[in-house]
Amino acid sequence: MHEEKILVLDFGSQYTQLIARRIREQKVYSEIFPYNAPIDKIKAFSPKGIILSGGPSSVYDKKAPLPDNKIFSLGIPILGICYGMQLMAHCLGGKVAKAQKREYGRAELIIDASADLLRLTPLASRKTVVWMSHGDRIEKLPSGFKSIAHTGNSPVAAMADRKKKFFALQFHPEVAHTDKGTEILKNFIFKICGCRSLWTMKSFIEASKGEIKEKVGKNGVVCAISGGVDSAVAAALINKAIGKQLTCIFVDNGVLRTGEAGKVESTLKKHCNMNIICIDASKRFLGKLKGVTDPERKRKIIGNEFIRVFEELAMKIKGVKFLAQGTLYPDVIESTSFKGPSATIKSHHNVGGLLKDMKLKLVEPLRELFKDEVRVLGKELGMSDDIIGRHPFPGPGLAIRIIGEVTKERCDILRKADAIVLEEIKKAGLYAELWQAFAVLLPVKTVGVMGDERTYENVIAIRAVKSVDGMTADWARLPYDLMGTVSNRIINEVRGVNRVVYDISSKPPSTIEWE
């Protein structure tokens, strides 16, 4: 399906996914493998270049993550970033040691050899700002390598063996703080690896349609419609491929937002001409969630119940053999725990909640895509902004925005508060600027005064963030007047709430969702 590919080996950097995204922004396909991927799997992937990510380890640690050394004998370009640079030096005969002075944050890079990888515009420029994050340094270069850039603290801030097309950077070109980072990555992708920009949504649609038809044959497919962007776009793509063989099922699991079921049904029927069955299973889900407070258990329970509901309904639909889901690439990565790298932060209901004895086979047409790519795909498929412009909504719904036990009463409180948050943000014209905005019901009660009476009621937290892809996010600086209006409305209109707080945490270190 993909003619030209760059492989990223993950050594545990918080920026690993960002590297892959930066490559895809150049319309070149990229995937992430764990650092210890077998050499045969790497060969089968047939990359035109390999990038070694950063990571928290030191190469001289006893349990330092190391790749199969055969990657350096494949005859293809390799770029090491941060830990990846130190790893390259270590594996190829150089020496890495602890730096006398650690280097974190912005640093001025002085370019000593402004060719190939570090040939930047304007061409006369020999200095640029980069983002450092390391405590080790190269003490001795491997044979064949030369230093091509330095900083005041790092004599070897970049190195190259041009004959073998091996390059390495002590800094992170993938982050926005590195001024010429995109240009450096483009040099590696195009000038050094010789890639062409063939990764487009149009080509993805055509290839996916063929793959879906081949996999499904003449069998029926049921698709889990959650109300979010991912499942809607997945359904639209499958619908393009197999038409009426697809039946979409929307389940009201009791942890949805106000009016969600009716809104989704009317929107998808009107814009995408899909077969949709809606079922109210809220009592069933809430019954399973009774007494459960652990967020991972909530996710697993909801994921399992979704599959059970779908299997029960699918049995009534003639010829159904497949279940379609809107699983995305970050879901796959975050739900796969590598040793050290990319540790599982949370399981996703699309990946972590599947039943071992599930009778339906999976179809996951978005499994290779990041969230922003899904929105581009939706536009290419002709979907309306009402669908593709929606803020992300988690599969487990309000269950992971209710900290503690999930009950109908607590869901109703959160639904009303959440509706006010979205209504006021849309009224202020800020909805499109935000990645997500929502309310969270906390498991604490606080003292308040309403009228002449003392109250002891619930706390609502407001979360609003800005992001490009959800991998990193910063809290939104909402206008004080807007925050005041939201707070006043929630306290006055939502019975059982007497306090509203605002979450000013960024990702990392926090996640966007509270659970």
C-alpha cells in the first residue's frame, strides 16, 4: 500500500509519535516499531530510512534498550536523535559518557558543516536555535564519523558518516522549539533517503477501499458508531467501499452527552446515507458499572459490553462476519506496552476491551492514521463540518469524566454541566480553536452557601485544551468573563453542584482526560 516509508524505532521518547507525524506532514508514510523489533520485520517493512528516537535511558546502563545491530548493515540511511545519537555512537565503536553539565531547553547550535542534513536556509546561516534534553555526551566519535555541529556545552551536537549515510543529532528536530527542525527532517527524508511525497488522503482512500473489499468479500459488516469523529469517518470510508453491506450500530450506553443519540442518527443518515440501528442499553451498562471506581476497569467493562451488544445485534443481521472500529494509530501505540518505551498510560476501549472469544473479525481502516489525518480524510470523503469538526469524545464517554463510581444521577449532573460548557464556548466563537472542552465531575463535596442555607455539594472541573493531534496539549486561556458565565450557569442551573474549578495542566505531564 505504501511505496515509500520511513521507520521510527521507539526507545521511549515522549516525542516518538511526533517524529512520525512530522514525517507524514511531508506526505511520506511513517510507522513506529519498538526498539527491539526483529530484523526480519524491519526488512519486510522495506523502509527507505530509519530514525532512532530519543529516550530516557543511558547507553551505558545495564538494561539500556538496544536494537538489533544488523540495522547498521542494511545499507539504508539512519538518523539518530538524542538517545538515538548516543546509541549510534555506542553501537558503532564510539564512546558515550555522562556530561559534566546537563543540557535542557533551548541552545544555540553552531553548524560546522552546512551540507546535506544541516544545509539550511538562508544558506549563509551558521547558527540556529535547537531544543536539547540530555545528560550524556559523545566523548569519542565512531570510525568514519565527523562532528558537523556543536553547542557551548556539546562538542558533538551533530555527527555524520556521509559514506554510509548515517547521521545523528543531539537535539530534537521534531519539536516546535527547534527553529529549523522541519527543514532538517525534510533534508533527511528527501535529500538523503530520496523519498517522494506519495502519502496523501486521496491515495489512502483508493488503497483502503480495495483492501476493505478484499478482506470483507460479500460478507456483512457492523460498525460501532460512538458519536465521535473516528467512528463516523471509519463508517464513511467503509460505506464508500462496500455500501449496503455495512450496518452502523449506535448504542446508548448511558454515559453519553445530552441528545447524543438523536443527533448522531440524524446527521449520519442525512449526510452519509448509511444504514443505522440505534439501541438504548443504558441500564445494562450502568448496571455493569455499579460500584466500579477504577478507570481501567471502567474502560474494560464498557469495551466488553460494546462487543457483546454488537454480537447480539449482529446475529440478527444476515451475513455479518466483521466488526468495524475507529481505532487510530495512537490507540494502537499507547495500548501496546514496550519494555521501557511507550509505556501503557491507559488502554483504549477500541483496543484494550476486546473479548478473547469475540466471534466477529475486525476491520479497522483508520488504524494507521493520527487524529488530524482522520479529519483530513473526512473532508476528502465529503463529510460535513458538523461531524469532522467535533471535539474528540472518549469511547468510555462520561464514565471516565466521572471520577469514582458511575451512576445515573452522577451522569445526569455531568451531562447538564457539560452541555453548558459547550454551549457557552460555542456562543463565544471559541469552539473551533479548541481541541477539547468538557466538564469533569469530581469525587469530592465542598461547603457552600446558597441563599441563607449551608450546602455540601459536588465540584465540577472544567477542562479546555489546545492541541494539534492530542499527543501534546496546552490548557486554553479562556477569557475570564466566559469562565465566570460558565461557572455561574452551572452552579445556578445544575442541582447538586456548588463549586466550579478550572484545570490548568498541560500534556505532558497530565493527560487530557482525567482518567
